[in-house]
Amino acid sequence: MNKVILISYYFPPFMGVGGMRSEGFYKYLPEFGWEPYIVTAFQNKETNEQYKNIYRFYDVNKEDGLCFRRDSGIDWLKMLKRRLPLILKKQRFDAVYISGGPFLHFSIGSWVKKKYKLPVVLDFRDPFANNPNFPKRKIRDFVARKLEKSWTSNSDAVIVVNKYNVDMIERDSNTPVFVIENGFNDDVIAKVKQRQSVGAPKKFYTIVYAGKFMSARNPLSFIQAISILIRENIGLRFVHIGPQYEPLEQYVKQHDLEGYVDILGTKSYEDTLKLICDSDCGLLISNQHPFESTTKIYDYIGCHKPIFAIGIAEQGGIADVLKRYGPYLTAENTVDDIVEKLRYLVEKSFTIKKPPNVNQFGRRESARSLAQVLNAIKEN
């Protein structure tokens, strides 16, 4: 079996997107002829390590870089250069995969390629140099573009999460770019569904949001719409699973919505999926950038939930996934339009009667795609 090193700053027990994507590759690549070895900066505080072939090079210093104060990869790069040779001398590998962000450890790719003659693939889970969500700074942006082009020019392939990211990557025209989507964990979804029981008829139509709120994904128009409908005695309930978002909590308290809005905090992935499966509909709030992609959409799909999408770009990564999936409803990010669409959701009891085949949206298929990329760069 071929062997690949997966270099990912994030990995479980970290349960964010970066860790989950890399874990999916780790879990399913062996089904497609690749044995993965993980190198991560994320510490496991448990006494028993559940993953084999894993090296945890802890990022203990986290020094700030001159231009990239929020990118932890700049310090982790130093540790990788010290400790990665110990692995490469012990074992023969056929390829190296590097996940970002953070991104500044991508520089290890050209070093590995030159010194150990190994093909390298870079996975941009988000844009780096041309990310419109990053503050604009002339020096930082200039350096970032130079760095990114250097990284990609010295790699054998680049991966992005949707086609709208392709032209955002600084690269030479001869560097191939492949699209590999995120996805849901096939095995955990199956486990949760197997344990799911049919309960009594629900009093409320429940909408769930699994993830982080921020200024670009502000839920206040949505929660104002919820408040209006509750005053009309429309049976509606909202569940938020994720980090605390103070503006939401303040609004709920000020408007006496505690009986209709459940703010549950961060949960394990399995518990999150269970809560999604117990709900009627999954919520998305977008900042309208076409390149935007979000992992929660795949978890909603894996649980066979219709999706209520607010503020998405008509042509973009999220819209493309929704169109392939099927059962969804969109709204502009205005209170009036959200109220109108929510009223429709509740009155029609918008749910999925016959679950569609969603295997294409699972992490197993993402791992199959990565294996194909690894096969291609190994042969070249």
C-alpha cells in the first residue's frame, strides 16, 4: 500500500473544520490504497491515543510573525523542520499532503520536495493571499501573494474546496488545481441515525444552526424574524450549537425568548449530529462571497434535513451544493423576507419525506478524490 504523510496543524481532539477534514482523509484513504501518517500540532490530553501512525508536534511558542500575526503556521514551521526528518528517515513515503490554514507552514512543502524527492499537494481549505475576509494591508497582501505563488509553484498539485476558489490561488499556469469538497462523516452519521427513534409529534418546527456566528454571519435579522413569528403564536423553535455569540444571547434575554431559543454551546461532533437529526431544518447564514464554503451544510445533508439559506450568493459554492442536494429554501438577509420564508416553512411543515441518496456528500468520497490526486502526482 502507498504511504502518505498528512501534515495538518489541526486534528482531533480539535473538532473544528480543519481537524475534521484531515480526519476524514485519515479515516477513509486506506480504502483507496493509501496508508496515512498524521503530523499535527494539536495536543491530545487523553492518556490513550486512538489514532495510529500519528505524530503530535505541539506548537508551544506561537510567536507572532511580522506580517501574519494570526497565522500559527509560522512558528510550527520551525518545529516541522526539526522533527519531520526523523519520520522521513524511518519510513518510505510516496507523497506528502499539507493542509492550511494556518498557512505559513506550507513552506515545508518545497523543502520536503527538494530534499526528499517527494511529490507534494497543498490543500487550501480557504483562500490565503486573496481572501476578501482578511483585512487589507498593502505590505501583508504583497508578501502573501509572493509566498503563495512560491508555495504552489514548488508543489505538484493544489486542492481547493469549490471551483470558485480556483482563480483566487496565486500559481503558475502549469500547477494543477483540483476541487475536493468537505463532507459529513459517513460512519458517525450512520451511527446516529441507527440510534434515532421516532418520538411523539412535535409542538414546534425546530430550526438548528451548528457552528460559529460572527459579524459576517450575523444571526440578528433571523432572530428578529423569529421573535415576530413567536408573537403571532407560530410554533417555532431555534437551536444554536456552537461558540457563544453575545449579541444573540443579549437579544434572547431582552425579548424573553428563552422558551423558544436554545443556546447549547459547543458539543461533540456526534452530539451535534444527533441534535441536527432531531431538528426539522438546518440554517445557513452566508456573507454572499461566491468562494464561501461551509462544513455544516454537509452535516445537514447527511442528516437528510431541508436547508434554510439566508444571504447566499446566487452563483457560488454554497448555491451549487444546495442545487445538487435539492430540498432548500433561500431568503435575503432582511427581517421581512426571513419572516415570509419562515412562515412558509412552518405552515408547510417543510421536511423531507423520502431521503435522497447523499453518498456523494460524504467524507469517503472526498478521500476517494484525494487518493486520485495522490495517484496522479505519484505517477508523474
